[in-house]
Amino acid sequence: MDLMLKATLGAAVVVILAALAKTRNYYIAGLVPLFPTFALIAHYIVGKGRSLEDLKTTIVFGMWSIIPYFIYLATLYVMVDRMRLEASLAVAALAWLMAATVLVSVWVRLHG
């Protein structure tokens, strides 16, 4: 049942994104993925299964995770003028992966 709920939420997000992309306010489609659907699930699971301090640590790490997402967006913004869309998305995703790896590495060194 839990897996069905997650799959339904994911499908709903895709439908909402597709619908928004066709409206005159298409840019709002960039906001929908930032709704904290998975953060709500993660914070609930951590909050129920671990200490309050662990939950707070998870929340702070989530705040820092905005940096890789910003790097993804900045990279994509620059690349769409220079490459095909698919290649731009791939480069931006790679930039996110590199930034996320650095973030996790630094976090482990400081908090591990």
C-alpha cells in the first residue's frame, strides 16, 4: 500500500507538470517539483524512527541540499543556449551529481 501511494503521488506530479506546461503560466511547472512531497515522507520516517536531534540534522542537511539544485538550474540555464535540450539536461544532471557528491563528502567530514 505504501508503495502504491508513492507511485500515485509521482504520477500525479507528472500530470500536474504536463498540464501546467501547456498553460500561459507554463513557468509555474518549475515550482511544482519543489513541493516537498518526498521531504514530507522522509521527515516523517526519520521523525518516527529516530531521535528529534536526528530529525533536526536531516532538516539542516536538506537546507544545504538546495545548493546542488541551484547548480543544476544554473548549469541548465547556461547550457540550453549552447547544446541540444537533451544534452543540456544531461550536463545539468551531471553538475547536480558532482555538487551533491561534494556536499555529502563535506557533510560527512564535518558531521561524521
